[in-house]
Amino acid sequence: MTIFQQPKSYQRRVAAAKIHSCSNRTILYDRHKRKRVSGPLIIKIILGAFILLTAGAIYFFFFFPGWKITVVNLPATLPTLLDEQGAKERLTQEINNYLSNDRLLVLSNSNYFFFRDNELLDRLKIAGLYGNFKVTKDFPKTINLSLEKNPQNFLWHAQNKYYLLNKEGFAQASQNNFINMGYGVIEDTASTTELILDSVTPAIDPALATLILEINNYFTDEAFGGPNKAIIKIDGPKATYVNILLESGAVIQVNFIENFQNQISKLEQAVKAGKIDLKKAQIINLRIKDQVIVQ
């Protein structure tokens, strides 16, 4: 029997085809294996980068010492009626106490980005430091505290207690011990025990409150050639007129029945004409229309 054999060249081609097929399967397997490994690796790299960036951002904004407030600029001058050194000491102490506190463990009040001026102002009021304060920030670690004139509020002093009143005559707060940072102070010369602390009933007549604010705004260091800063004295919350004590010693009496500007204009004209010497006059009554009565 004759056995037919394939030519050697054909056998070589078949063997080469088998090798090539196995090689392709190996390559395909290796590629598939590499794809299965590379997917999780990329996710790990991205996750690691995200964690590092998050940690860096947290440190940068929350703990970087460059954002810590270390410079506090206080008002250049404080009211002359106060113990200036004592006022500055109390102000500095309360500000430092606020800056040393943290919110939610990591939100430091001393951090430039997390500092809240309204919280500081509330703390000063609670501590009895009344005043129209304004807080500004200078990047990256400075806060500035200024004291501005406030024409909308004043303090009423009666029986060793101070009340903060607004232009409508409502008493907003009371304190036995405080440092006044710029509000006008009204001295109650009557035996008033206390004022009404009520959001419905005013503590004093609104017309009286308006008159007081007008007086505070008018009498400055320049009034009548100055210095004539006024001290206001009132005979109780139901009084209809106000005594204004000047540094010259004269006492001016005005009421809220007549327009304040009309009353004070009569005195301005008399002083300008040389008819009244504020250094010699004792009591100047402006309450009567078109008249100036001097004692």
C-alpha cells in the first residue's frame, strides 16, 4: 500500500500557521490581562491624588499659620470722658478672648477666612463695651477696629444703671457696669428707679428721644466757637424739657414742643450779635417762642 505524504514545504507552512495562531492567542490574553490590571491602578492613582489635594487644601485654608490674625488695630482715640487706658485694656482683652476660641473644633476665629466681625461686635456688647464699632480686615492677618459716631442711639443714666435707647425711645439693653465707646450720655436727675425694657412700649417719649439725638449731633467741640461739648441732664423720662450743660458753665433749656433748630437759632443770633456771653450766662431759656431769657 502506497502512503501519500504531503510535501515538506506544506508541512512547514502548517507548522508555522499553528505557531502563529498560538502566538496570537497569547498576545490577546496578555492584552486582556493588562487591561484588567490597568483599570484599578488608574482609579487608585486618581483617588490618591484626590486625597492628597484635599488634605493640602484643608491644611492651606484651616491650619496654615500665614492666615492667623496677629495684628489688631484699635481706634486711634477713645472718648475723653473715659479712662482711655482702661478702655483699651478691656477692648484688647475681649478681642483676644474671641480670637482664641474655635467653632466646630477646626474653624478658628483667628483664621482670616473664618473670622466673623458680627460675632466679635456681639461679644463686645455682651461685655458692656457699647459703641458704633466698625471692623475691617486687611489680608492676610490684620483686623482694624474703628469707632464711628452713632446718631441713632444714646445712653440714659439713672440710679447707677445705663440704658441703651434708640431714636424711637425704646430701651434696648441695660448695664450696671460698662465702658461707653462714643454714645451720648443722658443724666437722669430724678429718682428714676428703672426704665421700661419693652419692644412695644417706649421707655421715654419718642419726641424727647428725637430732641436728645438732635442735641447730641449739634453740640460738638465746634459749637459756638467751641469747645462746647454738651452734658444733657433731664428730670426723669417724662420730662418735657432738657437742660444742656456746656463746658463754659452755661445751662441751656430747650423742649420738644418747639422745633429744636428754631430754638437754637435764636441763641446763635444772640451770641453772634454780642447780646449773650456764654461764659457769663448761667441759665438760657429758649423754650418760649421768639424769646431768649437769660439769668
